Amino acid sequence: MLKLPSELVITQVEILHQDLLQELNSNDDICLDISGVISADTASVQLLCALQKHLFIIQHKIIWVGSSEALTHAIKQLGLSKYLTIESKS
């Protein structure tokens, strides 16, 4: 499981990208703990969309742990709710 940082912002995207690549190498589905996320920007949501797309192609998924109003709000504002659906497993 990868615990996402509290601020999913452009300055964190490269680090998050590297962390996600490591998770892809070790797991089938990717488990992301979003419980501590208090802000999210377009760059971070774009990275999560790319992850979602890749996992869909290889017939895997993101498993969301916890909830984040900030991340959910950012996804909705960008019109990506149908594509990047957060179904939390607490």
C-alpha cells in the first residue's frame, strides 16, 4: 500500500510517479491510501488518471483506502468523476 502525501501538488508529482512505478513492479492492483490528502491539483490528478488508464489496459485497478474530500473535489472539478472513481475500502 502506498500512502499518498497530504499535498498532491505539482512539486510532488515526480516523487509520486517514482513511487507508483515501484508499486507497479511489485503488485497487480495498486492500493492507495488517500486518507491524509488535504489538497490536490491538476498535475496530480492527471498522474492518477494515467495510472488508472495503465491498470485498465492490464486488467487491474486502483484500490482506494480511506477518503479525501480534497481529492474527490479536484476530480469532480476536472470532470473526471466517471473516469477516476474513488470507491474507498476503509
